[in-house]
Amino acid sequence: MKIVIIGSGIAGLTLGSILQNNDFEISINERNENLDTKGHAFLMHPDAMDVLNVIAKYNPDYEIPGQIIEKILLLSFDNKEIQTTELDSWICMKRVDVIDYLVSFIKPQNMHYGRNFSHFLYENNKAIAAVFTNGEIEYGDIFIGADGAHSKVRSEIFGAINFTPVQVKEIVGVIKNEKLASLFQNRFTKYLCNDKGVAVGVIPCSNNELVWFMQYDITLETEPIETPEQLKNHCYKLLDLFPNEVKQVLDHNDFTNNYIWRSTDFDLLPSFSKNNILLIGDAAHLALPFTSAGTTNALVDANLMANLILSNKPIAEISSAFYNERANLLKEHIQLGRDIKDKFLQGTKAGIVLPLISKTKEKEVTIKKPKIEILYFTDPVCSTCWLVQPQLRKLALEYGQYFEIKYYMGGLLPSWESYNGSKIKKPSDAAQHWKEMAEKYPMPISPDVWLNSPLASSFPPSIAIKAAQIQSKVKAFHFHRRIKELLFVESKNITDIELLIKVATEVGLNKDLFIEDLSKVAVRKFEDDLDLATKLNVQVLPTFIFSNELDEKIILKGYQEFYTLEKAILDLYPIAIKDERKRDALELFRLFPSLTTFEFSFLMDISNEAANEQLTELAQRHILVSKTNKTGTIWKQVTIAVSSN
């Protein structure tokens, strides 16, 4: 079967990469004489990174470009903070870098330039060939229109469509300046005007480059903008009252190299296909740029379409399944873009909507306070806290939208001299206790650390967790999990400062800040945790304190089965609805970078034997790696490095 792809943007190249790697005959056809790299840069949603990671496995020597973005900071035009939101696994990339990266996977004989689509040749109402304006013809079995917002393929099969009026323009540029990029390190900063539609966003795309954009109401465009000098004057005029950081961006910008987007969209199409001609990416659907959804949707479209083609289903089933899977979410993105645009045109007085598509696929991506707060008192060397990990992860999967969990350290082991355990008095007692836990519970626990390199105190790793929390709640979560794995599975002494620093670096924390905070701020925050534990009379670890908006509380102490945690949620918020979606293995590993065999079986609701078979098969395909001790195995997804340069 031969797949003819018309358009070599991100959607077309991604689809081509996956199909080519699975031994399909492909032809990618680009109208220009070389690759179109305009657009400068964009943010990549975690769903987009999942697709790039799939492609990256075809050749691990190619490194995914981009800069990790940890948070979005919304500021008023006079530099006052409006809202800060942490992000998980978003990446900023220059478009040219992504195009170059994707085309590196395509065999040169499969790329055809200078082919501007003209029309199809048909036989029995099905397309048999694409004809290009230069007279060349490409025959195939399936034809994919990936030729952008003004798609000629879409026009051929559906006719002209109605684009919405342009009410907002967006000026985009990239600046190479290490000092300036450092001002906005690892964050998306957006400045918003209070009473009119003007905003500036700044996002680093490497250690020495940043992308900036200015969105503005076109009614504020009082003079023609036909030259770089006129563009420069227009930007300085609209941003005259914005803070000095914005002025620095303008001062360093080359106005001969900016791109101007005319923001428009169109209603969701009733179909993305006609017989064996299918549309993906902007050719199929177009949302306003406020959502940062375009590139992610192009990658997700391409990956889904590739998987459907690989299934060898009839073309009618492929087109139907593609539309059914994507249409509702894409309709929400279109509406979200319009809603944000309407508020943008009124200024921040109309309210703030986070300018990113949501992982939870909510139409209104405002940051809402969860219905339930959980104070979780724990300790990195508490074996019971390790044993309850599967239950907590299942709770997050099924009820995560209803609660926020806050981690507090309980100070389990100040020192052996001051430890007041009833049965455990010395390291060898702890080893025996862990041995008994390993025999009783399915989570892997190795007691060897207490025999070979016993910990003198749990305070150093507890303070390290607080140091991680200062920088990033998300990265602190991963740091906390990783040092538990080192202790319980790999029998490492996690009081070793060098080991803690190494883990901090591995999860993406700033090493210098982490070291500095270990001896200062983190110590005070750890002491605050101990004071709170005393105030709340926390004497058992773990302790969970659930509370709702009515200040009703439920306190659970010690090891908990899942049903008790679930019951606490439902007792405090009876209308909570369990998320019962069946997730595949790779989705679980995207949500949880590491899983024990039991955690995987517990979350997938399958037997331990079935879990082990699936995990082993993924390891044989070099998708997972494992580490085993005498009590069990922990599995991790093979990581693909993301460049920070």
C-alpha cells in the first residue's frame, strides 16, 4: 500500500516518519523548493512529546530539540503577578528545529519538492493519483492532505470554507541572546493589558534563544505596517507602558525577521475525509493560536492516523475512527480559542483563562481549586509509606481531578539514639521488619541497606525533599519517588548528599539552588513540617488528613487499602465520578515514569502474571528497562534525552 502525503509540515512529516519506519511506501510532496520553516517557535504539550518520543526510537542518535518549560507566569502590563501555574513536561521548540528533526527520519527518495497540488485523478469515485502544477503525477492508494490551513486538498473535496474574521494579529520573533534568555529561564511569561487587547509572551527555546510574540486587537493598528521600521514603531507604540523586560526584548529584536500571523479559524468540519482522501492537522481543523494547540494537534493527528493505517482496516473504518476519536476534543479547542480571544479583546478586566490546552481536556482551562485537600504526612524511609504507593497512584488516576495532595515530612528517624519505636531499636531490627513487610505485601522491599549501609537518620533526605519542593512541586514529586526506589529497591543509603544531588539533577532541578537550599531554606521548611505534625497530633506515618470546602475532615492513619482512600473522597464529595477509562501500558508510564510489577497490575486491573508478560514484552522491544532485586522488579520507560541547548 502506498501513502501519498501532500504537505511537509509537522503533521505530514510525522505521519511519513511513522509509516516509513513500519515499511510502508510513502511519498511526501512539498509545494516549495525547500522546507517551509516559518512560524519561529511554539510550546509542545506532553501529548506532543509522547509522539516525538515514539519517532525518536527509530534512531536514538537524533536528539529531540527544545527547552523544558516549568511554569507559566501571567503578569499585568505593569509587572504585577496575576497567576502562576506549574507545567508538567511542556517543551518550547523552534519550528525550524522540529522540521529539521522530523525530516532527518525521512529517506531522501521519499521527499519531493516543488510539487504544488493541483487536483486528483479519480477512478470509480476514488482518487488514484495526485496531479501537481508542474505536471508531475504521484499514484497511490491513500492520499493525505496535510497542506495547512489554506489546504488545496480540502478545497478539492469540500469546496471553499468560511474563515472567521481576523480580529487579532500576532507578531512572532526569535532572539538569540543568552543574557536576555536567562531572565525568562524555563518559564512562559505573558504580560496582559488591563483594558484593551494587547499582550506580550516570552518563552526561552534554548539556553541562549527566546521566542517572543505580541498579540493585539487589529483596531489598534492605526497605520500601515509594510516595512520593518513601521513594524518596529508599531510594537514600541503599543508596548510603551509595559515593563522594562518587554522593552529589552524589543531592543534586541531584529524586525526584518518577524512573522505576522492573521489569527482566524473555521468551524469543525462534518468529516475529515472523502473516500480515500483524508485530512490531518490544520488542513482538517484550525483553532485560534491562544490555545497553543496547533502543533500538538498536528502530531497527535499524525500518530493516530498512522496507527489506524497500520491496523490494515478498510479506509472507511479508518476515516470514521479518526473523526470519532478527534472531533469532540478539536471542537472544544476551537471554542476555547474563541472564548480566550473574546476575553483578550476586553483586557484582563474580563477575566483570565490560562492560554494553554488542558491535559484534562476541560473546555474552560481556568485553574480551579480542587474540592478536597489531602495533607499527607510521610517520610522517605517509612516502609508503610512505600507500600501505599499503588493505592495513591490509583486514587490519582480515578479521582485526581477532585483533590490536591500536599506532602509534609514526619521526621520518622531523628537518630537511633532518639528513635522511640516499640519493636525497632537498631538497624538490624529495621532489616527484620522490612523482611516481614516484603513477605506480607507485594511491593518490593529489600532489607539489605540496614545490614550493609544503615541510615543514621531520615532527616537529610526529608530536608532534600523540601529543597526540591522549593523549586518545583512536580519535580519534587519525581525526586521523592526516585529516592524511595533507591532505598527500597536498590538498597542505597539516601542520606548520602552526593547521591541526593545526583537525583536532583536527574529530575531536572537546578543543582546550585538545590545545594544552597539544603543548608538554609529547606531546613526551616522541614522544621515547619515537624511543627505542623506536632500541632495536628500526627504520631503515625503515614497519616492522611482529608478535608473539603465545608471543613469536614477525615483522618486515616497507617497502611490503607484503596477502598478506604476512595471512601474518604466520596464521603467528602459524594458527587465525584470515578474515571474508569482503560489506559494502555505506555500511557501509564507517561503518567508515572516508573512502576513496580505490582503497581502496573494494580493500575491495569490484571493479574501479576499478565502484567509481567506485558512488561517483559515491552522490555524486549526496548521500550522499557527493569531493575530487579530479590523481592521484585521496577520498570521504567527508556528515556529520550531532551536537549537544553
